[in-house]
Amino acid sequence: MTERTPLTTLCYLQRGHEYLMMHRIVKKNDINKDKWIGVGGHFEGQESPDECLMREVKEETGLTLRSYRMRGIVTFLSGRGDFEYMFLYTADDWDGEINAQDRCSEGILEWVDIDRVMQLNIWEGDKVFFRLIDMDAPFFSLKLEYDEKDNLVRAVLDGREMNVQAAIHDGQCVVE
């Protein structure tokens, strides 16, 4: 089996006050099992971040993006020694229709009201970058470190430590 690159993309398509979210309930042995995330995936060959984004969105949704914005780069470290560099995007215009039955090989697609996203089963670190997106923060570099039980233990925004609990629970994306 070929080793996967630690480079990925993730995109949240926005329609009015809703994000297109994927409920990851289909694949077995999925690190995102039962979580709600955006659409995206691993780079293939010599793809650029934009090329990976366009391919993954097309594969998972059937849509072709016309307008998108790279919001930041997120570095994930797990307590199991895994790491990933994720290029985070939002999109607000596309062509096409969502795949039949809003289902792909990785999960079920659903439009979710933005005010409801934080109540879904999402990664703790996703709460941090959702708040940065909601604040329309300028391009950012975010490092998220999880322990072996998938609890967020450290967050670093643009090279400065964040108060993790304040960022997750109080919505304060402040650095210490």
C-alpha cells in the first residue's frame, strides 16, 4: 500500500448562512469517524493546493468551484505520532448540482446553519479555525496538537500560544 502524503485540503462551501458539511459515517477505520467536517482530502501526484481542492470538491460533491479563498494552513499533530498539513478554504460560488442523495463514499453531505456548527460532533481544533473564519481573520497559520485520546492540548496561532480552553469554549481566539 502506498503511504499517503501528509498534505490535505479542506473546504467549507457557504450558501447564505449555511456551510456544506460532511457527516463521516461511511468509511471504516476513519480517523474522522462520526465527525462533521468540510470536503477535501489528500494531495495526489504533484498537485498544488488549489488543484487538490478542485479535484476533491468535484469528487465528493459533484460541484466545480468558481470562487474560493484559502484561509490558512493548519498543522495537526496527534498523540499517536501522526501529522498533517491542511490547506483550509472557504468557497462561495460553484457550478453544478450536489451528488445524488447528498452522499459520497466518505459520508453524508448536509447544509448546516452556521450557528449550529459548534453544536455538532466536530474536532475541538475545528472550533478554533471556525472562529477565525467567522472573524474574517487574515491568512493564518494554526498548529493544533492533540493527545492520544484526541483531546486538543495545544494551539499556536501565527507562532503564538493560544489559550486552548478560551478558544474552544468561550470563542476567544486570543494568544497568550
